[in-house]
Amino acid sequence: MSKEKLLQENKELFWDISDIWKLEDLAIEERFLKYWNWQNILDLQEIFWKKTFKELYLKILDKKRNNLSKKTINFFNLYLDV
């Protein structure tokens, strides 16, 4: 699956963004992690490769403020072996 197709199929997640095509990968991953379902995560890993997915996730965690719940952070810390 391509990033464009994933965004098109899930554009309702980006209801507050006027032009989702200009979003950086970090913003895309953070939004999907906030409102995730398992298939979206697998699609993101396919698009960004697992190593890049993990790097983006770590950048999200390093931000002063992120939009992820403690439960989501705990799950992905375990899943990505962080």
C-alpha cells in the first residue's frame, strides 16, 4: 500500500487538516498511533519500514508534548522493544 492510498482511505483521521498531502511522516504516524487500528499500523510499517517506523515513534516520544495515551505508549514500547 502507498502512503497516498493509506491517507485517502483514512482521511477522516485528518479532519482538522486542510491539505493532508503536505504532512510530514512524523505527523502522519503520530495521528495513526493516536487513533490506530491494527491494520493501519501494519500498513504504516509496510510504508515506512519497521526501522523507520520505530525511529519516527521515538521522535514522537522525545517531543515535549505528544498526543498518545499512556496505554498506547506502553503497548508500542513493548511491541517495538523500546
